[in-house]
Amino acid sequence: QVQLVESGGGLVQPGGSLRLSCAASGTIGSIYAMGWYRQAPGKQRELVARIRRVGSTNYPDSVKGRFTISRDNAKNTVDLQMNSLKPEDTAVYYCNLVQDYTNYWGQGTQVTVSS
């Protein structure tokens, strides 16, 4: 089993920044990808950023240029730097890890962007 623990959520004003961190532990093997998803009330969970073991990244247009994902393969951690935050970024953010064709999820951390 794989456990994911997120940290770094909170309340921030529009235009501000937050950094989310996620640490993986347990039975860690060859990780295909790690990333972040978010889910706002009444909406489906959506991809925010993903980074593969080889280093390639994916971002949706809604966060491109504002969010940056980084990963430490040796420590099995993934961070998400979020800049120029907007009220529409408000959601619960979930860490994700893909290993052996299995998705693992963290418990989620709340990010609220509001003045």
C-alpha cells in the first residue's frame, strides 16, 4: 500500500501564492507519475498538474503559467507552487500517485482564495 500525506493548504487573497507538498510512503516501487487534482463543490475532480518520472509535465490551460509542479524522485515527494491565485482556484486539492497501473490518493487539503 501507498500512503500520501499533503500539506500547505489554507486561505489566501486573490493574487497570492501557496505551496502544496505531498510525501509518499509505504510500498514505493517504480512510480509512473505524481500529480495534483482538485475538486470544487458541485464539480468533478480535475487535473491540476502532473509530472512523470522522466520529468515531463502536464497542466490544463486554466493553471498554465501560474502553477508549477516539481518532484524529488529520491524522496518520493511532489510540490505544487501556485502563484497568482484566483477565487476559481478554490477547491480541495488531492495528491495523486500512479504506480503499477494503480492510482493512490491523499486525503486532500483545502485551498481557499478569497478577500
